[in-house]
Amino acid sequence: GFRHYVVNNCEFNSSKLNDIEFTQSYYYNKLEYVRFSSSVGKFVGYTEYGIKNAESWNNGQEVISSRGEKERYCLNNVGIFTESALTKS
């Protein structure tokens, strides 16, 4: 069979919003074909199919909603993780 999956990732070195990077990678059969990065601010395609998707998504609502994910998804979770890690160390 074929596998399609999406990986959301928050990389951080503090709980401040400026120190967090959100990435969302799309894979098909273990090959990443398109990625959104909050530091780039848009989707980037890595295959022919990914480039077509990136162009479409960068001209639509997808890029606008993805730009807000760093604050919505990462900031809260980083705060929870940091608090949890610090209380157990």
C-alpha cells in the first residue's frame, strides 16, 4: 500500500515565541514532498507534485492558517513541556 502522512514539529530553545520554529512536512511513501516553515513563512515543494501544491497553497488560505500555527500549536505545547521538564529536573 501507499502511505501519506503529515508531521508537525516545534523546535525551540526557550518558551519565547521568537525562539520557536514550526514546521509541517507532508510525506508520501517516506518521501517529503512539501514543507511549511514558520521561518520561511510559506510552503516549499521538493518534488514536482510538491511544487504544484506549494504554489497553490501559497496563493490560498492554507498559508494564512499555517502562519498562525506557531502561536496556536507550538507556544502552548512548548510552555507545557518546559514547565513539565523543569519541575521534574
